[in-house]
Amino acid sequence: MSDQKRPVVIIVGAGFGGLSAARALASAEVDIVLVDQRNHHIFQPLLYQVATASLSPADIAGPVRSILSSQPNVTVVLGTVTGIDSATRSVSIDNGVRSGAIAYDYLILATGARHAYFGNDHWEPYAPGLKTIEDATSIRRRLLWAFERAEMATDIAERDANLTIVIVGGGPTGVELAGSIIELARAALAKDFRRIDPRKARVLLVEAGPRILPSFTPELSEAAKQSLEKLGVSVRVDARVMNCDAEGVVIGEERVPAATILWAAGVQASPAAGWLGAAADRAGRVLVGPDFSVPGHEGVFAIGDTASLTDAAGQLVPGVAPAAKQAGRYVGDLITRRLSGFPQQAPFRYRNYGNLATIGRYAAVADFGWIRLRGALAWWLWGIAHIFFLIDFRNRVAVTLGWLWSFLTFKRGARLITGMLRTPGK
Amino acid sequence: MSDQKRPVVIIVGAGFGGLSAARALASAEVDIVLVDQRNHHIFQPLLYQVATASLSPADIAGPVRSILSSQPNVTVVLGTVTGIDSATRSVSIDNGVRSGAIAYDYLILATGARHAYFGNDHWEPYAPGLKTIEDATSIRRRLLWAFERAEMATDIAERDANLTIVIVGGGPTGVELAGSIIELARAALAKDFRRIDPRKARVLLVEAGPRILPSFTPELSEAAKQSLEKLGVSVRVDARVMNCDAEGVVIGEERVPAATILWAAGVQASPAAGWLGAAADRAGRVLVGPDFSVPGHEGVFAIGDTASLTDAAGQLVPGVAPAAKQAGRYVGDLITRRLSGFPQQAPFRYRNYGNLATIGRYAAVADFGWIRLRGALAWWLWGIAHIFFLIDFRNRVAVTLGWLWSFLTFKRGARLITGMLRTPGK
């Protein structure tokens, strides 16, 4: 076997889906090429804690090479995909040093999504979203700088605008950001300024739909809203953002002066559908078959946030980490079985083990289908689950200690303004 | 007393000297304004571990506001000093948001130093130095990228240049960088690449003088050299760097192709002397009186790396953290005493508690004057001393755990290439 040319599986993206596919192929007789733009995998569900100065980037990230170093059939390539030719079965990759094409037998696209501005991309400089480590440290800088600017402000309007943070989008990321930021202002920063009272910061959570956390039950949405309001967040539902600029946002017809606007409102899939010329939904997700295969492109699969699939149970597979992991494992197993001569595999079924979202100290909501929780118990569950699913032992220890320290001291462990240089901008 | 205008002490710089001066003035009847360009204090002696992917930035840094939040007579101002008028006693500050002048009764300049290229500032883009968090993450990116480039190299010369790291300067920073980088290559990265063997990386430590660690005894210098060579570092003494460019360095008459060049060769004081028009030595350090006062500038002191002083015992005060702390405390006490009507204070005497430098696992040198150590005992002492002097409890726990993990697994906890974006350069 070792003298024969083994089939090549290219996996694009080292997120939850891509890594899970690579691992599922660990004992397959294939050569895997894992391509990512970055050298590290990110544990996305905790990225908002990097943005709000609780955790360090390395606490929630690990080098892809190191994660897969004991799997000899994987080669990691750093680079950006610039195109796919599914007729000749090759992927073009560029990384600023080299560009070239790699031939594949199987291709798994797990390239994730970016935030979307629904046709208003010019809002991005004013209302950044949160998908990468760089996004997180940039948001951290903006947030911390806003308090510094407020401290220096010479008039009340300027001070108040700097103490106003607007979060657009009431999904889990928006809710978690809002809770974490109000706690940053009310606890961690409370005593550190001389001219302002950071506790007077306003945090607005704006949701265009009728309720926040729409993927939860209405009762849990309401509980989350009440928890946020108790912490001091203003929650506005049925509220549409009409404009974002350097001065603030326009919500409906009201202009809200705000120095910090964070975008957690929507996602747009990576350009994978465009590379293939494949059919996609409005958010750019590739419309895949029941086994994640891309119709008309032999040997090509799209998983995770890159794909749109209604599973065998009639359920739309959600764009969450557990779904991406399950999809990666499914496709990895499918390829392993095909190579072993077992081409049949049952269509994919998403198993929903539950939804969790945290709000603040002792406040979270959990929906396991058979039981729904809120408050302290949900909060403990959220913490334990996230520690459990973290990348490796080091991350688990680092995050546990970071949380323990913050829990006991009410401080934030990573309150650094970096990349600021001489003339800090926003 | 509270109705009277209290004297204003401006401290510029939140390094070891500035923080120590602020703390020494904690119970003085003064208003302290602490000015720094950044929001965080850095524990400089461990900065090289951020550059070599062992520790996260937040592990060795803490927000200045938080460090001093329980000292009510301190106001922290984020900004860059643009000038000093010692006739009218005011400091001009700019931070990109505001600019203005603050009047002082006493002024303490603790602005530190940058690395110096001895008239070859055009080398800086090719041979960066290490003074800030941004320097450290930028060096980390260069180092890790060089291995990625080597993996992608299409010819042997390109591969070898990417696997060659040259460190210029054999002081403690150069020695510590060299030891840490060779261990990164030989242990942490060893199994993570498929086309290259990272263990074959060459690390060159180049020192213009006759021995490395010139502030230690010749015996300890020799022991350090042997330890480095045992780890695999090539140590070159009496070797002068004639040029640095994108291709590598010229050492004496030999051109060494190298993708990574790190500069640890010299320091240049911050422009404090220039702000004042005060006399300075060749490295730009203000020539201060025996109590750190700047001659001809009433009420102005310069401490730490900003000052040049031969103390009452005839000893040149070195540019190290303990000396800066002692100077800060001395000047803080001096001002406190003056305000209490005790103008006399004995001239400053630097107390040298010892010199420590680490090389690698179980390898370090220590010189306490009365006893000199090398090897494992010195290494343990180095670690314990650095943990002890770290900023706060959180940093101590984070660094201890980071080290413990690296010690047990031979891995690096912060192996992230960040700020890389689409087209990574060097």
C-alpha cells in the first residue's frame, strides 16, 4: 500500500468542521492536506471573552500543526485559497510566499463565515464584527480606548458618546458581548478612573426581530432579556439599525451617539460557493446534498457554516460548533468507508445536544429540549461545557484560572491596549 | 490641607522606575499624574518569552490604572510627551485625541530606552529589537513564519536561510532569546513539520566584545557560552555586524543568509534629555546629580534607563529593573521628605542583589557577589525570583502554569501568528 499513490484529501479551514474531518480520517489510507489562512485553530464560542479583556488570545487558540502533529497523514499548509477547478480537481493556494495548485481526490470545504452587513459593507469600519483573534484584539482596543477617551473628554456629549456601546444583533454572540461589556464597565473598570464613573456606561443591545436569542424558546428569550436588563443593559427588540458611522448609529429614526458599535447581526459564508460556481442560499452557503456533497462537483463536500442543509429529520442544520464537528466527522467517515468499498452511508442527521448562552455572573440560559434552565445552574453548566470542549489541557487550565481569578476579583486578566502606537485612532 | 492646592508630581513612564516612584509617594500630600504612552506596565525581564511563544502578552503585563487604582492620589493619563518647559514647569502631552500642557511642581522622567543601532537605524526593519508587547508579538510572528517559509521552500538555500536565526548582542536579552529559540526549534516545533526538520535550525549569537554576558564574571560568561553551545547555539564573540538587510547579515567579512535577525545589541535612552536640553551621555541618558536631579532644572529628576549616574559608592548604576525600582523609591522618598521639611537625604547608593540570566532547561547563571552559581540551581533561582517579582497574583499564577506546562510537555503555549492578514510579509 505504501508504494501506491494514496488518495489526497484537501481540507480547507481548520475550524471545528475541518479539524473534526481531519481527525475522522486519521486511520484512513489517505494523504490529508489541511489548508488554513492562519496557523491557529480558534475556539470561537469564547472569542467574545478575548474581545472583552477576560482571556488572552492564546487561551482559546492552539497551533494547527501542534493539534495534528501526532497524525502523520496530515500536512498543514498555510495559505489562502484563490480558486478551485473541480474539473481537473485542483485547488489554487497563495500565501504571499508561494502560489500554486494542489490536486485532490476529495475536497472538504470548511471555510466558515464572516459577519454580514446586508448590503451595507461600508458600515464595517464603524461596526466591526468578531470572527478572528485580530477582530477580538481590535474590539478590545476600541472598547478600552472609549473609556480612556471618556476620561479625557472636555464636554458631556463627548463623554457620553464614549461611554455608549451599541451591540447590533441579539443572537448568542450579541447577548454574551452585551453581558460581558456591562460587567467590564460596572466591575472591572469601576474604580480605575478619576474623572468618569465607568459604571454609568450605557450598553444597548439592538435586535431587529421580536426577541433576542431567537434559537431558544420564547420563555428563555424573555429570561435572558430580564437578566440583561438587571445587569443594566438596554435591550431593544423590533429595532432596526438604519445607519452606522463614526458618530454612532441610527436605530429606527433615533440617532444614538456612540463611540463603540459592535456587529453581531448576521453571517455571510466564505466565497466557497463562488470558487465552485455552485448554487448557494442568500447568505452564500453552498446548497449541499444529504451527505454534504456539492452537486455537480464530484468528490467535493461543504460543511459547517459554508453549507446549507436540511437534514434527514427535516431540520435545518444550524451554524454552530457542534453541527460543524458532526458534519466533519460524517464526511471523514464517509470518505473512509468509500475507500474501503462501503459506498453507502445513512444521510446526515444533526443531533442537537442543547443550546447554551451566558449573560453574566450566575446568569445563563440552557435549552436541552427535554429540560430548560436559567440562572445559576445554567451558568455553571455553560462554564463546565465550555471548559470541557476546549482545545487541549493547557487551554482548559488557562481558561479555568482566568475565570476563577475574574470571578474572585471582579477584574479582567487581559486588559491590554495593543497595536496602539503613537497616534491611536479608534 | 485638603483645601490648599497640593503640589503636583508628574511621572512620565509606567515602567519599573515610574511605578516605584508613584508607590513611594502613596502617602505624600501630592497629586500625582502618571503619564504613559500605553495602558499597561510590562514586566520587561520576561518579554523575550512572549517573543518566543512561551507566554501571552497579558501574562507579563497589567493595566496601569488597575495597578494603581487603590492609590487615590494618582491620576493616570494616556499620552505621549511632546515637550517640557522647565522654566514655566509644564509638560506637553498629546495622545491623538487631546493635546495640552500640565503644570508640575516635581517632574520624574522614567521614560526608559529603546534599542540602538549605532548610526544604522536603517537596519531596524530587518533586525527588530524587543522593548514593547508589539515588538514581542511581531518577533513571534517573524520567527514562526520563518519555519513556515522553510517548509514551503523550493530550494535548499531558501530553506536554510529561513532556518537561520541571528541574534545580535550577547547581553542577557540576547542570551535568553538564543536559548529560548533553540529550544523552540529543537523541542516545541520538532514534530510539527513534514518537509523540514526544525531541529536543524541554526541559531547564531553574535557579540562584538570578547565575551557574552559582560556584566557577569568571566567564569560565568564561559559557563553560559558552554551551556548555549551544548543546546546547539553557535556563539561568536569578537564578531562585528557590518550590515543587516532582507537577505541576512554580514558578520565581519562573512555574509550569513538569515530570514530572522533580532537586535539585542544596544540601548538608546528616550528623548528626555532632548526635551530638557540637558546634558546627556553618548547613549542619550541624562547626566543627573547624586539624587537623580537634573542640573539646572529645578524639581526635575531622571531615573532608570533615562539617567546616567555614578553612585555614592563610585558604581555606575546599571540599566536593570532593580536599579530603576530603587531609583524610583529614592526620588519618591526624597520628594516626600522635602514636602515634610526634611530637605536632606543621603546620596543614592545602588544595592546590587545579584545578576541572573537564564539559558535553557536547567541552565542559568547567577552572580550574587558572595556566591556564583550555574546550572540547575541557578535556573531554579531565576524562575523563583522572576515569579516573585511579577506584577500581581494573576500574573504569577499564569506564568507559573505556562512554565509548568512547557516544562512538562516541551510545547509552547502561545504559538500564534497574529496580525498576519492575507499577504503575510516578514
